[in-house]
Amino acid sequence: MRNLLTKRRSSLGRFMPARRVLAVTVLLACGSSVAAAADMPTKAPTKPAVYQWTGCYVGINGGAGAGASNFNASVGAGTYLTGTDPVTVAGDGSGSHNNTTYAVGGQVGCNYQTGTVVFGIEADYDYLPSTSQFNNNTATLAAGTPFAIGQSLTTNYLATVRPRIGIAADRNFAYITGGAAFADASSSETYSDAAGGLGSASASKFLTGWTAGAGWEYAWSEHATLRFEYLYSSFAATNAAGVITGPGGSNPLFGSGDLVIQVARAGLNYKF
């Protein structure tokens, strides 16, 4: 019996170290797995893509406009107004006038972005009813005869074709612009005096001038942008010719008026 117990203890003695080795091995394997999991790189959060302005667009706009004209009058030598009267009428028939109006229309264009710089080209058309008018009704001729003279210039639209260049900061785009401007003009001049003299001159013309301005545009979705823009447009004078007639004769009558249009407007674009 004693020999049997001794043999069993000897067998357990050999088995216990094996169990300890197995336990230590399992613990080491688990520890290595946890350490390896801790050392695995974590995925960085995705950074939103920077907005790209490259592409073409079409849109609408509306805002406030202002027209201004400088008028000049002249009276040629003739048989009705004589002496210093032609010079008096010309001087009193010259002046200026400003007016405010509204503008509404649309635009189409394309942009190309390289880095933070954006190049573009745009064409637009706005309905813009504007009339500048100057009148002098308190002047007199050399003999004391009261007379009245007035001039007006009317336009109905403003159209431009112009490049744009600016700096983009993600969805914000600030730019300057300038190019060719187009408008129509109807010029008229009238004269009358208490002695029976009457006169008129008129002309209509398609105007070509220049424009310059600046703006800011914001992309509030992938395809929709909102903008605010200011444009200054200048056109040469429209010249009108006519005649003054009165008892005993006539005189040539001339008038001219230039045109400046300023527009401050907001616009919505759809980018393709």
C-alpha cells in the first residue's frame, strides 16, 4: 500500500508542473492578443472634401439700379435766335440728373479652379428701366423772353460679357470682374419760348461701353450657389440733332447725354 501511494504522488508531481506550464502559456497568449489589439492603428475620421468651383452654371438675379447722365446742349447760328441768345440757350440747357430703379434678369457662365484661384467668364442680361431727365424752365432770352429747355435719356436694359478672377476658400469665392457692357439709349431734347419758338431733337442708339465690379459667392450645396455683386458700367454720349423754329427763322439744335449705370444685386446659380 505504501508503495502504491508513493507511486501516485510521484505521478501527480510530474503532472502539476505541466498544468502550470499550460496555464502560463494561455495567459501569455491572451496578453499578447490584447497587446496586439491595442497596437492596431485606428481609422482616422474622414475629412470633408474641399468644394470645387470648376464647372458651368445658369442663374437668376435681381436688385437695385441707378442711372446717371450729363447733358450738353448747343444751338447753331440761325435767323431766329440771334446775338447772345444761342449761347444762353446752350448754357441753360446743360446739366445732369440721377435716378434710381430696379434690375432683374439672369446670367450664364463657366469657372475653372486651379489651387485656390478661380478663373471664369460670364454673360448676363438685366431688364433695367432708367430715365435721366434735366429741365430748365426759369431762364430768359436777351429781350427778357422766358424760355424752357430740357433733355432726357432712357434705357431699358443692361447686358455684360466679362471675365472673372478670384480666390476660393472652400465654399466661399470672392472675385473681381470687368469687361464689355451693352445697353440701348433714346435721347430727346425740347425747347419752347414765350415768343412762339419751338424746337426738338432726338436720337436712338445701341450703346457699347465697359463695366467693372466685384462680388462674393457662396456654395450652400453641391449645385446651388448664392451671390452678391456690384457693377459699374459707363457709356459714351448719345447725340441728338433737330431744329428750333420761330417767327422769322430757325436755328439748328443739338443735344447729347452720356450714361452711367450702377447695379447692386443678388443672384442664385445652379452649377452643373
